[in-house]
Amino acid sequence: MGNRFLIMPFAFVLTMCSSTKEYQVQDFQNNFQKVYYERWVSGQEMGGSGINFHVELHKPMANNSKLEKVCFLNKEAQFKAVDALHYIAVLKEKETDIIMHESPEKEFGNTVPALDLKLDKNQAKIFVIKNNRKYSFILDNIKEMQMIAYPSKNKSRN
């Protein structure tokens, strides 16, 4: 009987922490006005390509909160503020040369593959920080906007 009285307050504290965390995540999600991405390609040779992931907010984030990073299409990038209501994360495509060889020693320089979060192609995992605590949640139905094709630089004819 004495153990039951010890367990009940502990269970109450766990329930309170869980609901507080859920409220924090819901508070972040409710502030998201528009979330979308656009693919881009550079107009220059070896310029690369990637994805601009945008988050537009209803109101500025509190001083004790910040958007940290996004995981989307097996890539990860940090958010940067465009202004108080618009954040962007640039997910660059990486061209990597993988060495395949029968001898494992020859494959030493290969990098580990990107994240494998098991997200659908229209889902993103958003990471936020509030009061130095990290939270994450998954957003569904991320919309794709028209691709940006940056123009190539004209060569001078002198």
C-alpha cells in the first residue's frame, strides 16, 4: 500500500511534463502560417542545386524561442531568419564520389549516408528551441512551389 502512494505523485509529474511538452509543440505549430519548399539549380557549371525550405509565421517568435533546423527529403539544414516572420533553410544537393572496392581499406574516405528518418516525401521534421530545451515535431503536406532556375553568367566577348 505504501508503494501506491509513492507511484501516484510520480505518475502525476510524468503526465504534467508530457502535456506541457505537447502544449509547447502545439504552440509552435499554431504559429506557422505557411510552410513550403522550392527546388533550385545554379546557372553556373559546378554551381550545384538544392532546396529552399520556407517557414512563414503569424507572429514573431518569443525571445526565448528559435527555429533550429529542418530534416526534409533525407537532408538537414539550419534555419536562418530572413526577417521576424520568415525563416529559410537551404538544403544543398551534394555530389559525392563513392569509392567501391573489394578491399575495405580502399573505401576508407567514403562518407556516411544522409539521415534516414523514414519521413514521407511531403513531411518535414522541425526542430525548435524554447528556454534552452529542444522540441521536434513532424509537419505534413509540405507544398512544393515552382522551381527556381538561376540564370547563367554571360561571358564577355572581348
